[in-house]
Amino acid sequence: MMILTEYTVGRRVRMALTGMCLLSATVPAAGQETRPAASTTLSLPAGPLEGALLALARQAGLKLVYRTEITAGKTTGGVNGPLSPAGALAAILSGTGISYHFTDAKTVTLDAGAAASGDGADAGDATVLAPIQLRATTAKPSDQPYETAGSSSYISAEQIERFRGSTAGDVFKNTPGVISANNHNGGAVNVNIRGLQGQNRVRVAIDGTQQTTTTWRGYAGVDDRTYIDPDLIGGVTVSKGPSGGAAGAGVDGGVVGIRTINAKDIVEEGKEYGGRVRIGAQDNTTSQVTVNSIVQQTEPADFFDFKNGNGSFALATVQDNFDFVVAGARRYRGNYFAGTKGATTYEFKGHEYPLSFTKPGEEVWNTSSASTSFLAKGTINIDDDQSLELGYVHYEAEYGEGMSSLLFLQDQTFRQAPFSNVKTDTFTSRYHYNPDDMVDLKVNAWMSIVDQMDMSTGLAYYLPPWVTPENTPPGDDPRYALTRTYGGDISNTSIFDTDYGQVTANYGVSYLFEDIDAKPYMSRTTATSIGVPMVPAVGTRSIASAFTTTEWEPTDWLKFDMGLRYDHYWLTDDGPASKVLVREKAGGRLNPSISATLEPIDGLQFYALYAEGVRPPTMRETMGNDGNVKPNPYLKPEVAKNWEVGINVSKDGLISDSDTARLKLSYFSNNYSNYISRVSANTVNIPTPPDMPNYSYSFDNLRKAHFAGIEISGSYDLGFLYAEGSLTYYTDYAFCRYAACSDVTEENDYASNHMPPEILKWLTVGTRLLDDKLSAGVRITHAGKRLSPIDPGARQFTGMWAPYTTVDAFATYKITDNLTFDFQAENLTDRYYIDALDGWNPSPGRTFRATLTAKF
């Protein structure tokens, strides 16, 4: 059996191999290059020839076409140094009996003589392969957004390491249309995509699992929190809007896929074992945090106080039939200090109001975090066609958290609150079977457990004069919640070659079951007050989905994608019977999607996309919750109907032989019918439970919500100089409850704290020097004003920011091949500012970080 194998680096290529002749004549050991290629520094490992060829394909951006049997069992001495691709090929193929020839500047075909081919052909005979369609895939995930119809983004491990930031949510600062909200309050990732946030609108999936739990934030709304240590992230993909596949079930805002590190991220090519040890330190933080303090510190700890910093390790092996990695991380940061320069107020109706009660240069309370993480992941290669991956991730943290409605509403409540804490455990299993083009089967099963305590905080020790006695202890009430989520999915991909082009069909089913348990508590201003009884939502939520997507390429320059998914949901309330009007609720919807991609010139695409999605109401919205909300069993699911048009540019060799250029420009119009909004309880005509007659709020379906805008992202890499950047600009938005639409959110809706900046842009410019040993650069970020005006009735509950521009810098020096030093400066100009969607917490002032990474 003759097998054709292809390694591709660079953009997607479409190439038909209509025939190949294997001649019985003896061939030379090295072929001749048909086109000249520039020299570059290559490092190709000694050992198996297959590994050296893969490394060459990736480093030189080549497409290699050959049969796997001609390289089986062959080895090479490797090569290291400045060589052209042809020179490197000649070196690693020397003595193997394999020849090569360039069919174009980036495509190389490898051949062997009759004796080496294993086909038993006699001299003078020729064997002709049937026509074969080469299906190339992009080896660099960072290129995929520039080859996809619709908006998506990719965040590489290199980008994460370049700008580590203060929190895990800082990894999204380079991503157009995406913000991690409440980023410095709560120690978690809480993603906002194009104005949608909370209540399961956006799914953050770690290795395909769901860890997200909804946390009530008082008047500031709700957070969908996900916990992960940045040192355990191998890469992040972001899909905006309704998405296909298992992760897209029941969400209408988008899907964030976080891949944890695997063995191949740690072990270098050509080796069987590897490891990574990383240590880091930072300044601009306190050395200790004093609970219930009402006096903010102004002197930061020393840079190397061995109290503020991080450390991690990873050990891995890659064998012929299995690979395995084990990793751990520990990090601690005290409360940080705000910057010293910049606006401290915002204007509303002719009056100036403070952005925060934290003044420039002061300690920012409730921003500390101490976390410990552990990961174990292994893959068993059962045979050439089958593999099984098993994984486990543990995370635990103790962190500061400020309840917006109590800590920042008035100065008398402002203090360092007791810590909140969380523990998460995630278990994954992934089976993959791919014997041929018709069967690419994936079977996944997973479970996540989230055990959290969020502190509900009341007044400070020093109370207003009308409250006695003067030193009454504050009312700190812990909120306990335990969420177990189970999920699984089965999918298959089949590829058909037809007379009318290639057809790729992906189809499958998924199921998710969420079991939510919580304890009642009292919300009170002081330890001696009676307070208000709070009964959190307790029960189960299930979502089942059947989905299919089909890609059809009738020509090399035209492609269609069509999708169809059906999502069905069930809600069951297990809380006190007297507090609800309904015990169960269910529903479902069929959601279509379609896109077309036109590529008139290689590397230039025009696309158009239409997609629908559904977001079922949550238990919090339907059955009531601890937020003084009247149940509404008549809520309808939220439905997205989004369309987008755009241009992709992906070009190698634009100016020089080795440069790369990427650009994505898109216009989106996202429309949400039956948008679920929190409203005043007296505006919803539903019965009130007899023992709770004084509800303040309820949830209701708005007729429509709308967001439209432009996104631009791109990069240019000249080798010694490179630039990356993006821009998000919202051109229109609206909230329509009745017949008329408004540019102001509903007075009581959580969306008042979910509205992004009207414009958000960033630019990174960097250089590589000293034979790529040194990489350095700066990032400039600008956020404009809040997209919508403040609702007059919600001013004091709405977190605000003034438009700001910040500058960050980085430098990475490769001391040896195995030792790297990283240095970063966050907020280099020491600006005092509130990050967009970050409530009332000023962001960190000028902060320096140093990290040393050793690989072996």
C-alpha cells in the first residue's frame, strides 16, 4: 500500500497531485533546487529521519510530499547552522538513498529508487499512483483566524509569556472584541465577547470541559468564572458568536477554548524526555494583606522579597506509543498599588464623581491572590490509527474580592474584606480513531467539580454616625456553592472526493449535565443585624445537542460551509418549594448557519457568514435566586441571529523572501431576540410567592438587543522586526424592550456593567537581535469611552472608566539554548486608570516582572 504524507507550515494550500511516476532507475542521493531559496538558521535534530523532516518543514515553511515507507527506519546525523532549505535537505538525506526536487519555492517532493520503494517493480517498470487530492492543514494555529470565514482569534503561549500581566484574564488583552471583565477582582477569567457576558452566554472550555460557575456580584451583575494558571496554558482559541461542535451547545456569545500544555510542548523534537522550570518575581505589591484594614498602605514590598512571585515546573516524555506530562504551579501576589498619573473622576450630568475611593499610588484592596495548580496528562497511541488521552487538572486559590454594591458604593463601607476561596478538579478522557478519510472519530467524556466560597461583605468597622454602636463588627457572610458538571460528546469527520469538489462533513452529539448545590445565607450590613435571608438557586441544568457542519469546495477559489444544530435544555429546581412557581422547564431550537469564502487570488479571501444560536434561560433567571429576584417561569430562550462580512489576507514573501503578512477585516451585526434582562419586579406581570411578597427585581425578555461594529487584526513579521495589532470599533447598538429602542441599557439590568468601550485598540512593535537571542518591544493600548451612556437610575451601581492609553514593554534574552530570561514592564508610564469593565478597582501602576525559564 502506498501512502502519501504531507507536512505543511504556513497558510493553507490547495494542490492536486494528478499523478506520480516511480521510476526503477537509480536516483542520486540529493536533488537540485528549481528555485533559489535564502539561507536561514536551521536546527534539525539527529536521529529518526522523520523527525528531522518535520522540523525542517516547520522551520523553513516547506511542504514535503512523500510516501512514509521511504523514510521508515532511516536516520540522519542532523544539521545546525545557516543553510538554505536545499542545503539542509541535502545534508539530512545524505546516505539515505532518497532524492528530492522542488516543484515550487515552497513544495518539495521526495523520491526513492525501486529497491527502496518496496513496491517490487522491475527495472524499466513504472508505477503510477491514482490522482490524489492533498489536504493541507495549517500547522501554525495563529494563522487559522486569517483563513476562516467568521471572526476567531488565537493566543499563543509565546504571546502569553510576552505579556504575563497581573491576572490570568490579562491573556485576552491582545484579542479584538474580547475583554476579561472584573479582571482584578476575584482571581478568575470572566470573558465578555462583543458586549455579551454572564449567564452562560460565553463558554470557556478547558480541554473541552466546562468549569464555569455563575457568581452573583450584587448590583454589578454576575460573573461566569473560570480558573486556570497561565503557566499551564498551551494556547487559546476564541470563536465569536454561535459556534459549532460540542462546546457551542447553548451559548450565543462565543466559545473560548483553552488548551493546557501537553508533552510535546515540553519535550524538544528528536528527544524522548524534557522538562521546564520557571521562577518569577515582581514589584508594586504589598508583602502582606491585613483583613479588615481601613488604612491603605502606600509602600510596596521589595522586588525580591520572596513573597510576591511565581514558580512552575513541567516534566514530560514522548515515546513511540505514549507520551506523558506532569506539571505544577504556585503563585502569590499581595494587593497591588495604583498608578500615580491620570484622571481620577468622570463627569455625569455636569457633576464630577470619583472613579474609585482608592487614590493614586495607594494600595488597591481585595486584589491579592495565592494559587496552587497541578496537571497530569498522558496519551496512549494504541496503534497507528487510535489514541487515548487522559488528563487531570487541579486548581485552588485564596483571593481578595470586593463586592461592588457594598465595598464601593460609599466610603464608609470601603475596606479589605476577608478572603474568598475556590477549588476545582477537572477530569478528561479523549479517544481518537482515524483509519481513513471516512472515519475521524472522536469520543470525549469529562467531569469538573467547583467548590467555592465567595465572601459577601457588609459595612466597615467605622460606620456612619446614624449607626450605633460606633465600632460594630462588619457583616461578613460566606456564600458556599458546589457545582458538579458532567459532559460527553461523540463526533466524526468524513471527507468525500466528488466530481463537484471536495466535501468534508463533521457531525456528532453532545450532552452536558450541571448539578448546582448551595447553602442559604444572610446578607447583612453588620454582624449584629438581622439581615436579609438569601436562598441561592439549587438544582440541575442539562443541555443536549446534535450538530453537523459541511464544507464544500467546488473549486480552488470557492468554498461553502453549512451548519445545523439542535439544542435542547432542561431545568429542574430543587430549592424550597414555597420560593418557586415552577419546578421544571424545558425547550429547544434548531439553529442554522451558512458561510461562503471566495479566494480570487492566492492569499486573499472574501467571506460572508450568517449564524443563529440559542441561549436557554438559567436557573437564576427562571426560578429566582439570592439576588432578591422574583421567579419568572415564562422566560423564553435568548436567540442570536448574527451576520458578518470580511476580508482575510495571508501572504508570505510580501516584500522580502522570508516575511509574512496577515490581516483580517470584518464587519459584524449581532442581533438578539428575546434578550434576557433584569428589570424592576413590578414591571413583570407574574404571580408573587406568598411568603416573599417584596421582590425588587425579576428577569424578562426584551424584544431585541443589537451590537454592530468593525474589527481589524493583523501582523507583519520581517524577521528582525515585527508588529501585531488590532482594533475594535462599535458602530451601533440598541436595547428594545417594547416598540421603541434605546441607546441606554435597562435601568436594573446587569448589562449596564457589560458594555465595552466604543473603541479599543492595541499595537505591539518588536525586534529580534543577536541572532534571535534577544527579542524586545512595546505594546500600546487605548480604550475609549463607555459604549452606552449611564442610565440615570443606575449611575451609582455602574462601574466607570475614563478613556486611557497605557504602555507595556518586554524583553526576552536567550542566555543559552536552554535558559531564557524575560523582563516585562506593565503600565510603564505609571498611569492611574480603571480597566474597561473592571468595576471600581484601579489597575496596577508601574510594575516590573522578571522570569527565568530553564529547559532540559
